[in-house]
Amino acid sequence: MQTTYQRRSGIRFKSEYIFEVFNILLLSLFALSCLLPFINVLAISFSSAGPASAGRVTFWPVDFTLDSYIYAFSKVRFLTSMWNSVVRVVLGVSINMLLIILTAYPLSKPKGVLKGRTILSWFFVVTMLVGGGLIPTYLVVLRTGLLNTVWSMIIPGGVAIFNMVVLLNFFRQIPSEFEESAIIDGAGDWTVLIKIFLPLSMPCLATLILFSTVGHWNDWFSGAIYLTDINKYPLATYLRAALTRPNFDAMNFADMQRLMSIATRTISSAQIMIGALPVILVYPFLQRYFVKGMMLGGLKG
């Protein structure tokens, strides 16, 4: 009987080992499928015009050069679009986090504390399933005077419902004893929120800040729809316009001379890498909060 148990244990261990190896290989393939195109774009951005145009660059630069990056940083419009993106991210993330915190905190209360909590929660959740449509949203932006301003890319999506639901569920996991003790000591709702809920929710808040930052930085569509002045374009919208319809009329003689020594493909790759760099730099600092914040914030209260 002991031998049978040992065999079963051995079979079970062997199957688990095979399953683990299979998972590692599968996830490694997925990781490579995401990483290799990024490496290819990076290699093209550091390559000279001939090999890049001929398609001879794979995962290592050919005839290494920095001309594409020098050209990108010499363009005033490119630098302006980067600054526009920074302004949008700072304003957008601040407003997003403020609104979802002020929305999630009262909705995390028990039904006896906040009457109609379920109805209010569904009021927000329904907006994740049904939208007003592009034309009504555009008309609202137009009639409210937000068109061709940075606020047109921020206000319509001010309350990120998915992020709010994640934070709401995170708030519900915080033991009620903390709040009760603070109330007994004379603390009000603002004190409880600022000194208890927010410090305990730092993993979730860091995750949502990352989500919001990436969302604002990578969004090109709202800029293309609501902005009529190209000088107000954020970086994502500028790159999309530059890649799909390059404006050769706006180039001067010096720019045309530079284009003779560098390829359009290397310039586009350099601009893409510069645009992706801020997110790449921010992510490592928030990575340790990411998994913990999503797991705890995804639990039902």
C-alpha cells in the first residue's frame, strides 16, 4: 500500500513538473513575441539609411548611427508634442485619480451607511457596457467649449469606471475596525479617507496610476478627433499623423538634406522609441505594486 502511494505521489510530481515546464515555455514564447518586435524597432532606429531601407536590420543595428535621434530632437513640433503629452498626463492622471477616489470611497460603504449604494454602483457600471457614441460625445465637447483644448482629451474620460471598480473593491477589503477606531477618536470622513484608506491602498493606487498614465500617453484618437491645431497634438497623435501622412511641405532645405542621409523608417523608429521611453522608465518603479494591487482590487467585497 505504501508503494502504491509512493508511485501515485511520483506520478503526480512528474505531471506537475511537466505542466510547469510547459507553462514556462509557453509564457516565454508569448514574452518573446512581445519583446522581439520592440528590439527590432530599436535596432532600426540606430541603423543607417541603406540597411534599414533594404530590410537587412533584424535585432542588431547595422552601421550604427544616432542621426535619426538627432533629427527627431531637432524638430520643434516633435518636442512640442512631447510637452503636450506631459501636460496631458499630469492633468489627466491627477483628475482621474481624484474622481475615482471620491467615487469609490462612498460606494465602498455598507448599504446601511449609504442608502441606494447598489443603484449608484450600477449607474456607473452600465456606462462600461453602453456608451453615448462618438457623435454625441463630440457635440458635447463642442457645445461646452472644450474643443481644441487639452481638456477635450481629459474631461470626457475623467471617471475611469474600470479603475473605480478596482479601487472600490480594494477599499472594501480594508477591515472596518480601522475606520471604527478612527471615528471613535473623533475622525471625520475626510480624515479616515486621507489617513487610513489611502495609505493602506498604495499598491492599488500605484497600479491605477500606471494604468491611467499609459492610457493618456498612448491615446492618439481623442487628439485626432478633438484637436484642430497640430501644435496642440500630444505625442501619440503627432506620431500617428507623421507615420500615416508625413508633411513634406513643412520641411525646410536643411530637413530635406538630412532626409537624404537617413531613412524615413529609421526616423519613425526613433520617434516611436522616444515616445515609449517614459512608460518604460515609469513601469519598473511601480511593478512591485502591480500584481498585488490587481489581485487585491479584483476581489469581491
